[in-house]
Amino acid sequence: MKKEAPARNDRTPSGIPGFDELIQGGFPKKSSTLICGGPGTGKTIFSMEYVVNGALKYGEKGLYVTFEQRIEDLEKQASQFKWDLNKLQKSGMVEIMYVPVTKIDANLIEKIKEKVIKNKIKRLVVDSLTTLVINAPIYQRNSDLSIKEIIGENIMFSPPIIGDYIFRRFLYGFIEELRSLDCTVLLLGEADQSGENISRDSLSEFACDGVVVISFESMGGDYSRSLIVRKMRSTKNNGDTHSFDINDRGIVIKKIK
Ligand SMILES: Nc1ncnc2c1ncn2[C@@H]1O[C@H](COP(=O)(O)OP(=O)(O)OP(=O)(O)O)[C@@H](O)[C@H]1O
Ligand SMILES: [Mg+2]
């Protein structure tokens, strides 16, 4: 793969053909962007391409944390696009950390942070934030929570208030922790199928610095893929709907005629 010209130094380019020009050259450095969509929309392929391009085109190390797919499954998926994850892992440019849902615990965030700092990771993907926020808050220590803080002025004390509070606190806390790292993060999220909110948890879109929504529609045997950059802090983003294809080299955003 050919080396690209250096990008603006406040940006982390995805290297995905046609995408970076929608966001002034790339994701703002050290930002966290939610890549949100329904099942099979291309979230994993998009994020894998971001990490692979980082290694091959920009000389940046990437860490792909997944709760969804085993390493060999990701390698197989990537090989369809001629991305040799095995080789990239051996060279130390890409790391894949597979954590089965049953192994998500209170130390996970620290483990991710340690890896990022120690190995000078510049691109981090969490696949998916939805799975993490559903599972991780369970492991928060009770001592992290102040009952007074939870119920505030609420006279009526009820368990759903606590559940919602723990969830919010975890989500915002996690994204805040990522801000302290010198790397640019993509967080994958499940879309809200009702269409009322962007993400299934209805909070991730507020907590993240950027939001890219990916869609897949099929009608009468025909189908179309598209994406919208819904938000990108410190960026004049192009908010149009952009069609894209997945071809044998990955994602290609089509030019608007
Ligand atoms: N080689 C390929 N060429 C074209 N399209 C492909 C190719 N490989 C996969 N796809 C398409 O990409 C989709 C899978 O993309 P991906 O795994 O990135 O989705 P996802 O949004 O991560 O899904 P999930 O939420 O289930 O994890 C497949 O359903 C298929 O439609
Ligand atoms: Mg996926």
C-alpha cells in the first residue's frame, strides 16, 4: 500500500477513500467517535480499515479491542480485503485484544490504558461500546458510588434511578479516561432500532466527540449503504448522506454528483 502525504497535524486520517474530506482531513486527534449502525452495516470493516491504514499508510500503531469476534474470525474477515492482520500483529503495528463478554471486569479499562501507553498506540477501536457499557458497570465498586450523589433531590428512592446513574457514570467516565490518552478512538455502537435516538443506549451520541451513523437499506432485491457524519467537535463536517460501497479493498465513499 502506498504511503500517503502527511495529514494536517491536528487530525488522524482514516485513509478510507472519500471519508476524510468529509471531516477536514480526519478525526480530531485524541477525540472519541461513535461509529453507530445496525447489524451488518459495516462498523467492524470501517474500524478495521482505520487501524490497518494507520499501520500501513501512516506508520501509527493500532489496538483493536473486541468483545464480539475471536481473533481468527477478525483475521478471516480482514483477509477478504487483503489486510494481513497476522503479519501486522507480528510486526507489532496492530494488536488485537479479544475479551469474551464473560471476562469483562473492573480491570479492563486499566488494561486497555496500560497497553495504549506502553505500546504507544495512536489508534484505538472498541468493538463495541454497547457491549462494554451493558456489562462493565456491574463491576463498579460500591464505594465508587455515593447514595447522596445518586438520588440528589429525589425523595423517592428507587432502583431504576441507581441503575441509570451507574450506567451514565460509567459511560461518561470511560470516555473521560480515554481523553487522557494520546490516541484517537473509534467506539462502535448499536443503533436504536426505533429511530428515536441514534444509539441503543441513547447516551453515547452525547458523550462522544463525534458520531458517524452507518445505514444499510434493502428494497426489492436491491440494497444501498450510506453514512452520515452527524457530529464532529472542532470540525466543519459535511452532514450530507453519502452512499458507499464495500468492494474487495474495503470501504469506498461515493462522490456526490
Ligand atoms: N468482501 C465483501 N464485499 C462486500 N461486502 C462485504 C464483504 N464482506 C462483508 N461484506 C458486507 O459487510 C457486512 C458485515 O460488515 P461488518 O462486519 O463490518 O458489520 P457490523 O456493522 O460490524 O455488524 P455487527 O453489528 O453484526 O457486528 C456483511 O453483512 C456484508 O454485507
Ligand atoms: Mg461488527
